[in-house]
Amino acid sequence: MQKSVMQKSVMQKPVMQKSVMRRTFLRGAGVAIALPIFESMLPRGYAATASGKPVKRMICLSNNYGVYQKAFFPEKEGRNYDLPPTLQPLKRHRRDFTIFSNLDHGLTGGHACVPTLLNGIRPDMASGFPEGNISVDQKAAQFVGAATRYASLTLKVKESNQTSFTRTGVQVPAIDVTGMYRKLFAEDSAESKEQENLRLKRHSSILDTVLDRAEEVHRKLGKQDQQKLAEYLHSVRSLEKKIEQQRPWLDQSKPLTEMDEPRPARQTAAEMKIMMELMALAIETDSTRIMTLASGFANGDFGLQGGYHGFSHHGEVPEKTAALKLIEGNQITQMAYLMDLLKAKQDPLNGGTLLDHTMILFGCGMATGTHSCKNMPLVLAGGSFKLGEHRVMPAAAGQRVKACNLLLSMLQNFGLEIDRFGTSTGTLTGLGWS
């Protein structure tokens, strides 16, 4: 059931979890390899007797060109709707996802709205908001902190990922399947580990110097300037804490896998499948709990000649709309495959399956390739939400619901005690969770 933001929200006890992650190894001949979390390695009754709140994960999937809406949105609302062509691959998961109609951020600007999917704020508008245009994944990553090796991972397949932004407006760089594999499984050399350790020490010593000097200056300032300096010191200490949190992971071995290091595939579908498998492994090994992925199209996919952008300006030409159905149908096919993988794995931290506590959002900041940002294509799956329907929100001007209400619901489900995110006006009513 949906919880009030006033109720105390705590993640699984980090000390207990880290002890499992960091002390469980395969050892031999001077080698130590970390294992995924196994239920048998957890204290008896762990999931039931820990904080009482489950460990949550968040995955966001997108493209940069919207969708062909006539093949995406169902005609009927409620639970007894007919799945449209693009969403047919999700048929086997029908009870585990909900489609939303008439949700958007109320923005215009065509391609300039692609980066707004996960925050509702165009980069040029960010200065007018307390947290800038921080995206929902990075907000959740702040909450996770150093509980996992990577607070979040930003990924790409045949397309740039424009959706992840820090509080200061920096776009988070994305990695491909090879970079993802190396992040998860490739052990760093002793030299690179030492360089990283020196980098962390250097930053830490710089911060120590800054803090010492700041305290000296503080005593010489008037009250108003002391307040300003205190705010600065708080920011510096927060950064120092983040740097210190990185250090313990340097000496921790990465999980073992039998999967060979992949290379970007010629066909998008093949590369997407590899990425889905890597994302599922990242969740299974608790390497990260937050990922975003943007995917595109490569000339030659599905026997098509051309580019995604060109197809998206379809003008209802049958050849182009057919191409869009293939491209976007593949994106949903891969989402369904990811759900298959997560459903097939038991969740040792929470009980049930990994999908039960992994929310997956598919959406696009620019709703269609014709530059409209109205009625964003949004599908939410997993995460213990109450799902399984087509929800049609009010379409009339003055009654429309902000898409950020959905993002706020996701963050509250994730465990954050907040009552506002981006341009939200509240949580999305009727979308409970457990």
C-alpha cells in the first residue's frame, strides 16, 4: 500500500548488507572473487526482520524520437483493453505493467524536450528550480549512496543517452555494452587501482585543506557572510563524504560471470539483448540499483534503409510507419525480455522475484518524432506497484496531470521521504505499492 511521505523510510540496514557483499568470496591461489547475494548467505529471516522496507531498484528505458502513437496507445481504458501492435511483446506480462495516456510535462520545444523525460525541466529552465533539472535516477542515486559499487549506471545502445542529469545540470555520460561489461566484471589492474586511490586521497587532502582554511576565515566574517560560508562548508563536507564512500570499493573484487566480454553488435536487436542480460546481472549481483538506457536504430536493422529521425517524420507514409513499428516494437520486445530475466530470479534480499522490487519505466521526453511533447508514451512495470491496466488521465486543459507526479510516486516507492519532484503537484493517485 502507498505510504505517507511523513512515515519514516529506511533502506535495508547497510551494515548487514555490506557485510554480505564484501566478505563473501571464492578464494584460492591468491585470488578472491565476489559472488552475487545468495539467500543461504543471509541471516535467517533477514528479509522479514530487517528494516521492514524492501530494497528497491529503478530502471528507465527511452529513445530520442518518441513513438508512433497510433500503434502504441490502446483504444480502451481499464483492464480489458486490447494490446496495440507496439506493445504486443508485453502480452505475457500483462498483469505487471500499466500504460498511461495524457501524461506529459506540459512542455514544448521538440528535440529540446528529449532531456526532460526524467525531470520535467528543460536544461535552459533549470536555474529556476531548487534542485535544477536533476533526473529521477540521479535523485534516487543520491539516496542509495555507496550501498552498491555503482550508485547508478547510464547506458546506451546505438544512440546517445540524454536523460540523466545531476543537480548541477551536468549530463551523466553513457557507456555501451563493452563499457557495461567492464564496469561489472573486469577487474582493474593494480596500477589503475593505485591511481584511483591516489585520486581519492588527493581530493580528500584538498578538501581537508579547504575546510581548515574555511574555519579560519569564518571567524573573521560578519553574521550574514558566516551563514553563506556555513552553507558552503556543508556542500564541501557532503562532497568529502561522497569521496570517502568510494574508497572501500577499490579493494572489493567484482562478481564472477561466465559471459564473454561483448562488443557492440551490428544489429540493434542483438546488442539490446546483450544489454538486457547485463542489466539483469547488475541487479542480481547488487552492483547497482539504478540504470537508465537510451536505444536507437542502425541503418540495416530489420532490413530497413534509412535513419530513425527520418522515419519519425513519417507523414503517415506506410513504409515509414511500418519502420517505426519495427524499431519501437523491438524496444518493447527487449523490455519484455528484461522482465523475463528479472522474473526468473529469486530476490534474496526481499523475497519474491527481482522484478517484484524493480520498477521499470519506458518513456520518451519528446512524445512523437513530429516534435510534439504532448501525451508522452509511458509504461510502468514491476516494483510492487498496483498495475495491469490502461490509465487514461484527463485530457482537457486545466485538468491535465503532470508526468512528474508519476516520477514522484516512483521516488517515494524507492524509499525517499519527499513530497515534490520537478514540476510535480503530488503523487499519482490510484498508484499504490507495497
